Amino acid sequence: MKKLSCLAVLAVLLCASAPRLRAQETVSIDANAPTTPLPHFWEQMFGSGHAILSLRSAWRSDLRAVKSVTDFRYVRFHGILDDEVGAFTRDEHGNPVYNWSQVDEIYDGLRKNGIRPLVEISFMPTQLAFNPLDLHSFWYHPDVSPPRDWDEWDAFMKAFAQHLVDRYGINEVSQWYFEVWNEPNIDFWGGVPRQASYFELYAHTARDLKSVSPRLRVGGPATAAASWVPAFLKYVSDNHVPIDFVSTHGYADDTVENLFHNDNPVPEDDRVCAAIAKVRGQIDASALPHLPLFWTEWNVQGADDSRDTIFVGPAVANTIRECQGKVNEMSFWTFSDVFQEGGPIPTPFEGDFGLRAQGGIDKPSYYGFALLHRLGTERLPAASDNVIATKTADGNLAVAVWDLVDPGSPGWGENGPPAGPAKTMTLEFRGVPANARVTIATVDREHGNVLPKYRAMGSPVDPTMIQVKELNEETALPAPTVKHLTNGRLTLTLTPDALDLITVEK
């Protein structure tokens, strides 16, 4: 009797230590089904803070690191015209003086690292500003005033564009993008009335750029919260103003009222793509329905410092699943925590936007993007909100599978989501060998998750280079697990916010 009691206790302990199964799902994937194109619109463009940061070695190191695991091609940042860059000043007689030395150093650095700019035309040089004291509250205090003299602005823009063409060649610069300003519908623009004065700025700037070469690509309105697009498109159409793309912004934790101007509930995980669908519909209904859509700022919801956790990977995967076919490019804000909107970031892991934390520490989001980079460019049908199935160029299958659990869920703590309960996912494959070789790469609480290791290290405010190296080595993803299908089936156990990338060899 005593022996049976011990066995019973042991069984209870084993059950308590094993992950409880929260849900089960079976998804069928036919390798021979018709596909739809899946361009990698989520990883070709990233945002950054302001232009002068690009001269820092840490910024460039982060850029190279992110490029090494993604298809990073374009970067967008504020402030190429800010006083700290020094492009516009005046001589002792009040005449404009152009100085492109730091502009060149900024763009030379990008090109040497294989990146092109999405040139955000911002902000106003104070000596050209209508109101030199119209300074934004950001730590570096950019001037958001309109120009005091449109003729001087036009000459400045033409000289800027001509210099870029002279230095880099029109064949190169015609592959860049020029976006007029940043979020003029809020406090980044001091023109009055706000919308009409921005439209005037856009018209002047677009015509200035096109006067240098019609091959330069220009767009806007670069608004916050998916605003102004119908009015902007009507304005440029009615006034025959050049435009090559529409750009706007929206974040998962923007309010429904700001994004949609109503109070109809939309879950935060779905808001970005719902806003994209709204704007895509506005473009389609306009007089310029052919225009591409660039979502030049976005990120997942940031409650509970979730942007430092494994939540980002499945949240981005869900966004890819929902947004495919509705948007041409999405610029994740940002690729690096080398960032200064509120001043230099004082310590790693405060929930900031980037894929790498202060000192070059790889966040779980860095590894999540690395896994999603391995998806193919042809998408296969998969009847699930938790799966993206694709074909790769070599004929294999690449399948992303995840379990999205939102911040604030029961058990969410300082290291992110809880360890369980777990979810089981069974994938049933057709059109591949029944015992096909499979590899599985994972980002979850145990893989690619730096927060527990950073806290075990004592949460250093200023990690040394040795500590950063140690953290990155400890969190680097191991070689994928190798398995084989069993009668065409693969069963996975996913803990909350786990992201798996599965390859099936044909």
C-alpha cells in the first residue's frame, strides 16, 4: 500500500512538471496546390531614429547584423535636413550655404553596407524655418516649421537632389525613394492650416525632385495612424502633382478611434493589417489606383515591454499572414535600439522598438525575423491562423508555425509569456514523401530568449563587450532539429509565443 502511494505521488509530480496541452489543431498542406506570390515585404525595409545616428559604429554594426539574417535593403530615418547634419546654413550676408559633407558620409555608409535610403525629407533647417523656435519635444528637438521662403526651399531641394545624382549617379538614385516629411497630421508639422500647408510642401518638393530627374521616386503623405490618404490623393490628382507611392503609418497599439475613426472593436494583433486594408481600399477607389502602398512605420503592441520578448516573432508572422497582397513594403520601426527620441537609451531592455538592444545584444525579435526570412516566395494554402506554408526556390517547403499569446495574459512576467500550457499542432502533408526529412528551428522561452540570461547576469546597466558576446553566444539558435514525417504527419508542441520554422525536403 505504501509503494502504491509513492507511485501515485510520483505520477502527480510528473504531470505537474509536464506542459499541459492548451489546445490542439490539425492543418493540411498540399505541396502541389496552386500558390500565390509571397514577396518578403516585411523584411526589406526598416526604420531607424534620426540621420546622425547612422554615423555611430554601434548603429552600423546593428545594421550589418540585421542584414545578415534578413533581406534588409532600405532604411528610413528622420532628420537628414536637421541642423546637426549641417546641410543648410547662411553666410554673413544671409545667403544660403549648402554643405553636403555629412549627408555624403551618411549615405556613403549605407551604400558600403549594401543598403539604400528611403529619404525622408525632414526636418526644417532652423535658418530656413518660418519659425526657428517651432521645435519638437524629441530629445534632439527638430524644427517642424514650414519654410520661410518657398523659393529658397525649392532651390535647396533641387540642389539636394542634384547633388545626390551627381555623387551616386541617376541609375543608383532612381532606386531610392523620397518621402516628403514625417507624420504631418500631428505635431511633426507646424504649418497652418495643417493639412493644406503640408499639401503645399508636398507639391513644391515633389516638383523640385522631378525637375532634377523624372526618374526620382517621391511619395507621401507619411501620416500617423493611416490618415489623410483620400484627401491627399485627390489633391495630387486634381493639381497634377507627381507621386510614385503612397506612404502612411500605423501601429498595433494605435487606438481604433485614431486608425478607423470609429469605436468598432479590432484586436490589437489585427489592427495594422486592418488599417492597411482600409488604405489600400482608399487608393483603389481614388483617381490613382495603380499606386503602391508603403507602410513606413509599424510595430507590434508594446505592453509589458513585449517588444523585448519572444512575442514579437509570432506577432510579426501573424502580420505577414494577414497583410499579404495588401501592401508593397512594410518598414518595421526599428532595426536597432540605437535610438534617441527620449535621449540616449540608458539601459538595455526597456521595451524599445529594435531587434538589437543596447550594445548589440540580439533580442528574440532578431531571431524571429531570422526564422521568417527562411520562408519561400510562393505561398501554399493552409487553413489556419497560426501557419504560413510556402515553397522555396529549391522545391522544398518552408512552414512557419506559431502560438500567439498576447501581453498581459495570465502568467505573463518580466521574461515574457508563461512556460505553459502548451498547444499541439499536427501538420498533415500531401505531395511529399511520407517519411520526408524535416528540420525544425525554434524561438521560444528556451531558444533565442535573452531576457532570463540577462537577468541571471545581474541586469547590468552597461553590459561590457565580453558580457554582450556571452549573451549572444548563449542565445544563438542551435542547428535545427532533424526529424522525419510519420505517414506524412508531423506533430509539434508549442509553448506560448513559440515560433517554429519547419522545412520539409521533397
